[in-house]
Amino acid sequence: MDDIIYLDNGATAFPKPQMVYDFMNRFYQKSGVSPGRAGYDKALETEEVVQSTREMMIELFNADDPDRLTFCYNASDALNMIINGIIEKGDHVITTNLEHNSVLRPLYHKEHDGMIEVTYIPFDEKGYIDPDDVKKAFKGNTKLVIMNQASNVIGTIQPVGEIGKYCREAGITFVVDSSQSAGIMNIDIKKMNIDVIAFTGHKSLMGPTGIGGLYCGENTEIGITKYGGTGVRSAERMHPGEFPHRLECGTLNILGVAGLYAGQKWLREQGIDNIHREEMELWSKLKEGLQDIDEVTIYCADYPEKHIPVLSVNVKGWEAIDVGTLLDGEYDIAVRTGLHCAPLVHEQLGTDKIHGTVRFSIGPFNTEDHIRKSVEAVREIAAFKR
């Protein structure tokens, strides 16, 4: 990691485990061909990695059918396909103020065009959505509830299981964005009544950028929104309707899939629970250190047991971006500042008026020394302005 203290893992986990880099390099040099579209050995070897990755991902989510695990560029790509493939004109959609623009913007566009109605559920003062607020928002034409499992700004883990139960009872499709939770916590789509889950590979799943996907449960259909080559039934005029070809158009990012495959291997070796426990121990030390600084405001960090290792703060008298610039330039500490592509969170917190927050997001390769140096750096910045 050179000399930088990297605390922007909520954007992209860095560094990746060495075995991920090694496997990607070895795989691409040895078998960097299109999977499953020819009978020669290298194509079959590539297809085996693709299929194995599907199987590992459905095991991660406690799903059943690997063919209904489809690969995309990232979670934003997956969420666009989900939203555009499920929603129809006249539908009502429920989402929350905690969402990333990967959910908000596709909905905004449809709302702006007069196609749908959207209800945005606010979070409480601790940063959590009340499931009863979601249930109260149900209407006769509610087609979809879509939300993240963990906020990329304030790190709170939402009660998706309770919300999923209400959706299942009402016959409403429930979609979860697991961008910040997959690889950090155990996700059981059956117990949580999740119909469709979107994921991205480059965060806590320990894969590279440019790979993500979704799992669509057997009782849910997503319409085809992209058309092209699939390597099967090429003479047919219409795009194949079965999974995974239904949502996979063109040659897969096989290098990305290989990295995701190696990332899953590493996660299994380390144990997701073990990684999360260690990250949250560092998160607690960071919170304790920063809350001792009078000028620091911490947002929605009351319940560590319902949190991912993300902490958003501000320093009195400073713009968030200036704190981030100083942390980088003077202390070699990399954090993320601004609105974090989640403007409604900041509007509700009131931090939009001061251009967002300073976000620390901890990963598996951070250390107690990183946390200590970060706290001391913020202490010095706060004292300088004082």
C-alpha cells in the first residue's frame, strides 16, 4: 500500500488480497478466451471459472439456481437492468432517503417522464428505516420496494428482513442493493424474503472494478432490456429468454469474473464474520478517538452491532473537502468527502448545506496504527482551526 493510509474502502476496497492479483494474471494469460462458445479446452476452462463463480455467489446469498446469477459491469448496471426490467407505466415504487444515485437516478428519470410514482421513506435520527413506515406506504399499484442493506454514507444496516416479510405478504417485489454489505455480512435472501439482489465486485467482495451482477429469484422476472450475442441459438431473431443469457449480452468481463472468483476464495479462507469483527473493532476505536475531539460531529453511529465499518464526520469550521484535502496532502490519509452519490442522506442530515461529510471506510488491510494516525491527524486539523 506504499505509505498511504487508505480509508476509502466503501468506494473500492484496496488493496486486494495478493491471491486475487496472482489468479487474475495467471488466468488471463492461460485462459483469456470467451467462455462456453467453443469446444476447445481453453474455452471450457474459462467457462468452468465462470460457472464456479456463479455457484460461489449463490452460496454467499443462500440462493438456489446458479443460472439465475447474472453478471453485469457493477451494481449500478445491475440496478438499472432491474428497475427498467420490472417497472411499467403507472406503477408505484417505494425507496428510501438512504439510497445511492444508482437507484435514485433511474427512478428520477421515470418519475420525471410521468411513468411512475415514487415514495421516499426517511430514516430516523439514528439512521434506520422503520419497516412499518414502508408498509404504511403500500398502495394498490405498488410494484416494487428497492433499498440498500447498508448505507454508503452513514453505515447503518437496515432491517431488510422485516421489510421483505411485509413485501412478500403483500405480493410486492423486494429488491436489495448489497453494494456495501455483500462480503461484509452474511446475507440469506430466503430468510430476508429478497426477490432480487444486486451486488458489485470491487468493494468487500474483493474483486476488481468492472464486475458485478444480480440474482433473480425464481418467482420474479426481469424484462430483457439489452439484446445481442449470447453464444447460444444464434439463428434465432429474438434474444434468448432463459437465464443467464436473458440478462447477459455480449462477451462477459472474464477477467473481472476471475478476480471475483479469487476474491470469494479469499473470503472463504478468512471468514466473513472474522473480517467484519476485526473491521468493526477498528471502527469502534476510530469512533472513540474522534468523539473525544470537541470540534468533531459524528453521524448515526450509535449501534455498532447494526453497522458496517463506515463512519461519517465533520470538523467544525472546516468544509469536508478541505479536511479531506489536508488529510491527503499533509498526512497521506485517503478518505472520501462530499455527498457520496447519495444526496438524500445529506439533505435529511442537513449536511448538504456544508457540502457533505468526511467519510472513513475501513477495510481488511487497515491496522490500529492507521486508526491512531487518523485520529491524531483530525485532532491537529481541528486544533488548527480553533
